[in-house]
Amino acid sequence: MRFAYPLLSRLRPVALVAAALLGSLNLAHAGLFEDDEARRAILELRTQRTQDTDALNAKIAALTAQVDQLKRSLLDMNAQMEQLRTEQARQRGSEEVLVRDVTELQRKQKDVQGAFDERVRKLEPQSVTQDGKTFKVDPEEKRLFDDALARLRAADFAGGAAGLNGLMARYPATGYKESVLYWLGNAQYGLRDYKESISAFKQLLDRAPDHARAPEALLSIANCFGELKDMDSSRKALELLIKQYPQTEAAQAARDRLLTMPAPVSEKKRKAHN
């Protein structure tokens, strides 16, 4: 036992050293294990980051492609819009030209229609009222009558008479006939052609004894006979005027004229005989 105890005593330090060495080996092994795990973790992290970076780059590339596509689309759209604006401007210009052309065409059409209507109006018979009588006349017929009267009012008796005779020759059935005869009688009176004047007035009375100018025609006949120094015929015309148209101004003028006229030759002879 004494021999064993010292041996144990000598072996204890060796065991302690061995245990210490074993512990150090375990610690070293544990450290090596931890480094491997760390490296693996770092490698995995690097791998993950690489993958994430690649994915991000892929997304960025995709987004960049989409942005480029969008830019191209916008450029195309802008080009189309510019083309559309150009086309619209051209169409507006065309529309303005068209509106201008249509307006001008409408104006010309209106002028043509107006000219046509004027020509038709000049050709169509129109209603006139002359000396209380209403009738239809051609525009040229009316023009001839108005022109003849204008000449008479200007004391152009020859021109007036020629115009009235021309009217009668061109329009023998004219509704102006009675008025033409009356004014023709006045024209002949102005020309001192009293017999022709009496003839025109008598034609009026024979044709239309109820005409508005009939009383004046009888008074003018009396004047013509007076100019011819045929006072008996003049008196008879005045007396007939008073008898047939007693309420007219011409009849009153006839009464006044009779008061100043000398007695008829037959009356003078009768008084002389008595």
C-alpha cells in the first residue's frame, strides 16, 4: 500500500496534465468547428447577397426596359399627336377654305337668283292703277307710258306724242288706252294741233264716257274750239260738260267760263230781230 500511494501521487500530475491537454484539444476542436460554421454562414450570406443583387439587377434591367419601352411609346404618341395636330390644322385650313368657298358660292347664287328674279320681274306682267283703273301691263309697256308722260311734263310735246303713239302701235289693246288718248290730246294741244287734239279727246269720250278723265276731256275740247275761234262749238262743249258731269270740278270751271263768254251768234240774231 505504501508502494501504491506514492505511485498514485506521481501519476496524479500526469493525469492532470493529460486532462489539461485533452481539454485544450477539445477547445481547439470546438474553435475549429465554430470557424467553419462562421465561414459557411458568410459564404451563404455572400451567396444570398449575390442572388439578391442579381435579382435586383434583373428587376432593374426589366424596369429599365419597361422605362425605355414607355419612353419609346411616349415618343411615338407625341409623334402621332403632332401628326394629328398637323392634320387637324390642315383640316381646319381646308374647312376655312371650304366655308369661304361655300359663302362665296352662296353669294354668287344669291346674286344670280336676284338677277334672274329681276329679269323675270321685268318680263312678268304687273298690276298698275291709272286714272282709277287697275289692269295688268308688261314692264316695257309701263316704261313706255311713264317715259311719254315724263316728256310731256318736261314740255316735250312732240316727244311725248311720239312716245304715246309708239305705245299704242306696240300694244294696241293696252289698258292705258284711255289715258293715252287723254294725254295725246294734251300733247296735240301743246303742239297747237287743235283738230287732232279734239279728235283724241272725242275718242276717249266715245270709248269710255265714264272715265275719270272724261270731264277734263270735254273741257279741253271746249278750249280747243276756243283756240279755233269756234265759240259756238266751245259753248256747246261746256254746256254738255255741265249736263253730263254736273258735280265735277271741270263742270264748275265750265260754268265760270260760260259767264264770261259772249252770247252765241244765234242769240244775238234773235235779239236783233226782236
